[in-house]
Amino acid sequence: MTGLSVETLAAAAPEPITSAGNAQLGIAVLLGIAVIVLLITRLKMHAFLALTVGSLALGSFAGAPLNKTIASFTAGLGATVAGVGVLIALGAILGKLLADSGGADEIVDTILARAKGRSMPWAMVLIASVIGLPLFFEVGIVLLIPVVLLVAKRGNHSLMRIGVPALAGLSVMHGLIPPHPGPLVAVDALHANLGVTLALGVLVAVPTVIIAGPLFSRYAARWVDIPAPEHMVPARPSEGAAHRPRFGATVCTVLLPVVLMLVKALVDIVVNDPANALQKVTDVAGSPLIALLSAVLVGMLTLSRAAGFTRERISSTVEKSLAPIAGILLIVGAGGGFKQTLIDAGVGRMILDVSKSWSIPALLLAWLIAVAIRLATGSATVATISAAGLVAPLAAGTSTTETALLVLAIGSGSLFFSHVNDAGFWLVKEYFGMSVGQTLKTWSVMETVISVVGLGSVLLLSLVL
């Protein structure tokens, strides 16, 4: 690696829309983020509206003309939705097919049938990691909570010993692995190679999920020893279904887009010849759009038809999968608008100028910025989007590997210490029947472990790649 430090990076920001100096820009950034934080936390405003208002406030505080601020925001919103919107939609469709067909339950039941005693936490983290690849965090929670509670109750296991590995698997996938919205937006903002980011993300995810899941759950079970709340066991999606997809077909469908994107990245590295016929094929097949679209089309056969879905039922499932992601798409789009406003205001150049005297590695700087926004807003997605906008100029002139590691550093920082301003905190608390203190000692600490171990893994990779 050539040394990803702030001192060696050149600014590549466009001509700023304001002539404000570094001091005024710094104050404008703080005030803009403060507006977003206050609107989300105090006024409970939807993150889409908060990001929109915060972007306009940032431009005003920086002294930029309102028309230029609006132009920057709308350009960023459009570019972000164009870049990742279709991918998020395809991921949502695949996740809905997986859930409604019973494919997710088939994966869960097959793995649990082979897991006994001490291997159960490892089985749970494996299940959560596989299920978490195509599913949003909240959907994964709803799917896995019934399994966690049933396994803990029937096997007389500690709830934390079973639940923490499942939560760790879902959280790591959510923060580090495309096609989840946060990593996708960071890849788009930093112009990173998606295949390389995915491959390195898997390398970072494996030790991170092991340490934060099965290993940390031993301590979490000692700190919080509570039984599974019986009243919180909901029905599983495929209960009563006559047919379910087979395990092998389901796993192959889930992993298909990952395999296609990884093959593309491998061929790009090994062959490295755009004129090569093999590379031309893998460049198309391994592009995120084609990879996810292929998985969706295959899933309509391997998942829906295997479950006995009619064409009308398949169409209905696809339609129902898109409605819940409207809010996510708006938040991601507004986050892209905020990012572009930051860039066009010259904030990236300011960060480069100021941080040169700090002698702080760019990876650590990106992680710290994401941590600060995560603690303030409670949203991993907002933290990722905002941090990516702030540090995007740091990726200028860096190698493919360095840019991918910068994305993963941001993703790791976005997971740091979930607390009372995070919707996920309350979701976990209520499902597991814990108090606020117990949730802080388990879920919040687990998220912090993921963030710190993720950063450590990224820094280690930066030394050898």
C-alpha cells in the first residue's frame, strides 16, 4: 500500500459555491450537522426532511447563494438515487421473496438441525450473516427474533448467548457489506470499486462478527441473564406453508450476486485487460445491477415457484417489497444531496487543509467523523452518507484498495455505540424484554465492539495491501 495519509492526498474538489474561509466553513458544517441532529432527535422530524433542511442551512451558514445550494442538493440527490436506488429496490425484492417463500426459514431450520449445544451461538451468527446479506437490518430482526426466542427457550440457552450472535451478524452485514444502503452510498460517493469493496468487506466482516458475536456473547450472558419473553414470540412467515424452497437452491440464490461481483473483482485484478473477452463478460455479469437483477429473476424460480406461488402472488410480493423502501430511498437521496452540498461548498478541501497538520491517517479520520455523526443522529445510514460526503476528497488519487478501505472505515464508524437516539436500540430492547440499562450493556457494547474491531481489521489490511 502506498500510504493512505492525509499529507499525501491531493484535493480534487470542484470550484466551491462560496468564497467562505476555512473558519466559516467549519462553523457552517457544525451548525448544519447540529440542525440535522436537533431536528431528528428533538423534533422527531423524518430524516429526509431533516437532511433537506440541514443542507439548505449549511449553504446559508457558509454564505452560498440559495440557488446554488439548491442546485447542489438536487444534483446530489438525483445522482445518489440514480446510482444506488435501483440496487436498493432489487435488494428489497430479493429479501421479500426470501422471506415470503419460506426460504429464510429453510436456511434457519436446516442449520439449526445440525447445531447442538455449544455450537448454537456459531450457528446463529452463520444464519444471521447469510440471511443478512440481502435483507435490511429491521427485516432481518423481524425474521430472526422468533428463531432466537424459540431456540433460547427450547434449548434452555441464555437469551444473550443466542441473541447477540444473531444481532452481530445482521449489524455487520448492514454496516459493511453491499448491497445495503449505507455501504452502497459510500461506494458511490468515494467512487470505489464495488467488487473490491465487497471482497475486503468480507475479510473485515469475518473476524469482526466472530469477536462481536459468539465470543462477546459469553460476557453479555453474564452481565444480563434473562429468560426469553414468551409474549414476544411472533409467528414465523412460513408457518402453515405447504411447500418451502430447498436449502441448497435458497443459499445459491442468496449468494449469487455476491459471487458474481467477487468474480468480476478477481478477474479485474488477475486479467486487468479491458479488451480481454473474459473480463468483458465478467464486467457485465458482475456489475451490481446485473448481479442483483439476476438474483431476483432466479429467485422468482427457485424461491417463489418452489413455494407454490402463482404469477399473481409473485407480482404481489414484488409490489409489496417496494412500498417499505420509499422512506429509505428518500433518506439516501437526501443524504446524497447533503453530501454534494458539503463537497460543493468546499468542505472537503477545508478538511484536507486543516487535517494536514494533524498527522492523522485518513482511515482513522474517516472513522472518527462517522462515529461523531452516529453518536449524534443515531442513524448508521445518515452517519455513513454524511461522513462519505465529508471525506470524499480524501479518496482522490488513491488506489482501488485504499478507496475500498476508506469505505469500510466509514462503515465501521457508523456502527459505534447505538444508544437511545437509535431506532434499532428500542427495537432490540422491546423484542428481548430488556431494560434500558441492560440494552446498553449488551446491544450498545456489541455495536461498539463491531466498530472498533472493524476499524482494527481495516488498519491491518492497510498495512499488508
